[in-house]
Amino acid sequence: MLTIRDLRVSVGPLELVHIERLDIAQGRRVGLVGESGSGKSITAMSIAGLQPREARLAGSVRFEDRELVGLSDAAMAKVRGARIGFIPQDPTRALNPTTRVGPQVAEALRLNTDLGGAAIRARVLELFAQVRLPEPEVLYQRYPHQISGGQQQRVLIAMAIAARPQLLIADEPTTALDVTVQNEILRLILDLSRAQRMALLFVSHELGVVRAVCDDIGVIYGGRMVELASAGALAETPRHRYTAALIGANPGLPGGDEIAAMTGRRFAVIEGSVPAAGRFPAGCRFRNRCRHATAACAEDPPITPQGGNGWVKCWHPVGTEAGR
Amino acid sequence: MTALVEVGGLHFRYGSSRRGTGQDWTLADISLALPARGTLGIVGESGSGKSTLIRLMCGLLRPDRGALSFDGRPVTDWLATDRRAFLARNQIVFQNPRRSLDPRMTVARALAEPVRSLESRQPTDAELAASLARVGLQAEVLGRYPHQLSGGQLQRVAIARALSVRPAVLYADEPTSALDVSVQAQVLNLLMDLREDLGLALVMVTHNLAVVARLTEHVIVLHRGRVVEAGPTHRVLGSPENPYTAALVAAAADVSLARAGWDEAEERR
Ligand SMILES: Nc1ncnc2c1ncn2[C@@H]1O[C@H](COP(=O)(O)OP(=O)(O)OP(=O)(O)O)[C@@H](O)[C@H]1O
Ligand SMILES: Nc1ncnc2c1ncn2[C@@H]1O[C@H](COP(=O)(O)OP(=O)(O)O)[C@@H](O)[C@H]1O
Ligand code: SF4
Ligand SMILES: [Mg+2]
Ligand SMILES: [Mg+2]
């Protein structure tokens, strides 16, 4: 349903993102994880046609037999309203502070569906119930600052799914929220995607979060996707050296009795820091921080297919000997 | 045996007469004891009062009720008679070094500032270089401004700065959550090493329970300004007794476990 080939997003001479391939089938949930500045938002926004003004797109994004790269703003806005929903990272900035939340969602319906009048209001209330907002009638009349961050995010989810899109794109939808609220929102997004057979592109810097929601996970570093695998395979048997190092540096909490053994235990480290855009080494972009780098890594690594529809872009993936 | 820091029945609220009632404390009835060289984790959801508590413990805010003492003396007493000595011995590192360090100050100036204000002297270049070396930075960054350093480097500067006045307690408020994931581990290991080498007590606010498990021996769980559970970290996180703690552990431990729970619930339906 969504097929990306060599999508390049650049600003001036600087290429911010180059996604060689990414496919999302109908109803499938795909996660994109990466550190800050890795290009997650640029990728998510470019697919939805919401990239920054100054950005140029090249390559191909095919969605339901239509090429999105090169579409006019007006045509893209139509696709986005009706067929692609977008949930932004920061709910406080995405809502208009001077308008009550109910009418804001009603406006989205007016623009993107054939509904009119009373039907719109009824549908908004239905959506509010669907995203599990308490007392929809009361919430309808509230201004954004009168509801909690979690409730604001629910309103934005209601807005994103209002026209029953085929693809929902969520850019770190829970990063601004509390851990306890976070799980409720993740659960909601997962349930909605299942119930409506809605495909999902879910972006986050936290692997655990993506894993809770997605079937497949792609890892992005320095604007490049380096690995794609099923959620379980990626977390348990990562192949790319960066994926493996990232998981090692950010371990989860073990259960029950094992916790006692954690006291004083050091974290596995990735040396160095993420370079600024434009400062990455040529060839594999992780090369200057990778313990397994060899001379070969100065060349752009090939994409090697793995099990299922997975692949890895590394000269010496985990499990091969060559890289020390 | 007296603890280094002791808190007993502490109450605090911002502003003096919020809503007029005696009920809505930001923090209510907080008691804890931190031994010299001890480690304490403070966890709880956003707004539960974690940052407020450590600001009280470092003397940046004054409690409305209850006892708060450092090294056997009430903190009010310290602040009245030995303010600078108290502040030097209780140092804090904040979440976002880009916000806590002045963008117009070079690293050298930022680093010298606590020694200048708390010890009334200008540290030598050799001291500054040694201070940076301790956190794994080269002397060459002394002339740089914050925007010329990465987040991880800046947080090292903030840590070096806090250590420059030889504190007995280092308070860290989410010290790695503004950093790249691949850099967080470096800073956390650094904190562990420094604590050991310098014999510091460490009080750590974080939402990451894996960090609490590795860095702290004791933990308190705050919920709406009250301590709902306290004890050895492995006991509190390993077999929580309070339902709120249990929810926190379930939510934060590994979200993928939550997924397993959801799927089971789905199948039972
Ligand atoms: N300067 C202030 N004036 C008034 N109220 C404040 C102030 N700072 C914090 N509060 C309130 O006090 C309560 C506790 O805040 P605090 O910053 O201690 O929470 P926290 O546990 O550190 O949360 P977080 O995890 O979001 O950092 C919150 O309700 C907050 O809104
Ligand atoms: N409008 C822009 N102009 C130039 N560079 C940008 C712009 N927006 C983002 N970038 C850069 O592109 C890279 C990817 O950014 P982004 O997609 O926001 O990262 P993420 O969402 O993964 O944190 C970063 O290096 C960022 O500084
Ligand atoms: S290609 Fe080379 S440098 Fe890059 S991750 Fe693989 S081994 Fe490391
Ligand atoms: Mg982003
Ligand atoms: Mg705080």
C-alpha cells in the first residue's frame, strides 16, 4: 500500500534523509526508531507531505497507486486529510489554543468528509468515545489548556482518524506524556489500528515503545535506514552493529529477583556522539563509532535480505566473523 | 548513627496560600534518611514532586513544616550561618545542560563560577583542566561555548562544575533524559565511577527504572506528593508492595511486556 524507494529529503546542499526502501502493507504496523536528529520526523513528515518549506524531495513514495513525491500542496492536503492521518509529537503545539477542542475536530471532518451539520457533531462525539475520552459532551466544549496532555493527545488522535484513513503516521505520540499515560495511548493506537485495519507508521526514539505496537521495526541512524526486521527479531537478535549497540546501551529492567544483581553494574557504552547533519563519515555512517568497522566500511554497505521481509545494511552484521 | 541528610515529616507547597486550605500540599509528610556515601533513587510520575523534593534538600526552597537536616544540623541553621559551605556540599545537576549553562559563558567561566561564588577565589587553569579530565574531557574545550559542544559533553561540564566545590551529596535530576540514547550510558557510567572514587552520596531523580536499579541502593516512590513506598531498590522494584509502584514497574520496565499483557487480555475476551 505504501512503497518507498530512494526517498531523499534535502535542504540546500545537505541531504537530511535517504530512505532506500520501506514498504507498508495494508493493516501492517511499522515502527521507525532512531536517536534524536536521526531523521525520524523528517521522514514521517515527508511521507505525509508536511516536510519543512525549504526541504526538497526526490525519489518515490507510492501510496495506493499514486505517486506522492511531486504532488501539489493542494492535492497532498486532500490525500492527507482523507487517506493519511498524522499525529504530531507535541500535542500542545498542534491544537489551536483559542478554539474549543470539539469544534476543532468538527472542522477536520467538514474539510475531509461529506458529513454536514448535526452528523458532524455526532461523529465527533463518537470519535471522542472511541479514543476513550471521558464525558465527550463536556470535553467537546473545553479549550486545549483545560484538558490534560494525555487528553490533548487523544483529541489529536481523534482528529487524525476522523476520516477513517488507510494509513496513520504517528511521530513520537507519547514522548511528551507520562509513562503511565503513555501505555494507555499506545494501547489505544494499537486497538484502533486493529479494529479499522489501518496501517501504521510509528516513530519513536524508544525501542520498547515501538515494540509494544508494531509488527516490523526499522532502525535509522544519520538519516539512513540501517536495518528492518520483525519486532521480535529486531529486539532479540539485532543484526546491524548499531542496533545491537543501542540495545546494549539502554537495557530494560529485568524482572523480580534478577534486579538485585543489577546494583553497581555498568552500562555497555557506544563511544563518541552522534555527529551533526553533514558531518557523518562516508560509507557506513556509524563507522566512526563502530567497534567492528574495517576498511570495507568506508564504502556504502549493501542491503542484505534477512528472514521474512527484513534486511540489514552492514558489511559485518552480528553473527559474521569478519568484523573482529 | 546519624544520617548525612535527614528529612522528617516535611511539608511544602508553592506560594503561601494556594486555595486557602491546608490540604493541597505539593509534598506532604516526607521522611527519609541518606547516609554518607549512600545512594537514593526518587521515582514517580510527572508532577509527583520529585524535583521539588531535591530542591528542598539542597536548600533552594524552604519547607513549610517538618525537619530537614544536613550533617546533624538543621538546614535553616546552615543557610543562616554557613550558607556557602552548605551549598558547596550539596550540589545539583539538572536535566538539560543547554538550559542550565549560560550560552554566553565559555566552559572555563562556567566551570570556575561555583568556586568563585562559594570559595571566593579564581581556580587555576590546572585545576580547571583537572576538573575536566575527571569527567573525560580535554582541556581544549575550556575556550568553547555551549553551542560548540554536544549534549553529552555539556552534561559532563555540568557534572564537573558541580564537583568543583567538593560536594558531599550530588543531586541529579533526570541527568540523562535530554541526551541521545547512545550517550546516556557514558554519562551514567561516569556518575557511577565518580561516586565511587570521590565517596559521594548520590540522589538520583529519573523515570528510567533500569537506571535506578543500577545506580541506587535505596529508592522512594512519590505519588501526588507523598511517599507511597520506600526501601532497598531491589525489593521495591523486584516485589513492589504498593499498587502504584507495581503499576509504575509494569509500565516502565519493558513496554513490550505490556503488549504481552494486552494480547492475553484480547484472547480471553
Ligand atoms: N515554581 C512552581 N510554582 C508553583 N507550582 C510548581 C512550581 N514548580 C512545580 N510546581 C508544581 O508542583 C508539583 C510538583 O512539581 P515537580 O516539578 O516537583 O514534579 P516532578 O515530580 O519533578 O515532575 P517531572 O517528572 O515532570 O519533572 C506539580 O504540580 C507542579 O506543577
Ligand atoms: N528545516 C530544516 N532545515 C535544515 N535541517 C533540518 C531541518 N529540520 C531538521 N533538520 C535536520 O535534519 C536532521 C533530522 O531531523 P529530524 O527528522 O527532526 O530528527 P528526529 O525526528 O529523528 O529527531 C537533523 O540533523 C536536523 O537538525
Ligand atoms: S558497516 Fe562496518 S562500520 Fe557500519 S555497522 Fe557494519 S561493521 Fe560497523
Ligand atoms: Mg522528531
Ligand atoms: Mg522534575
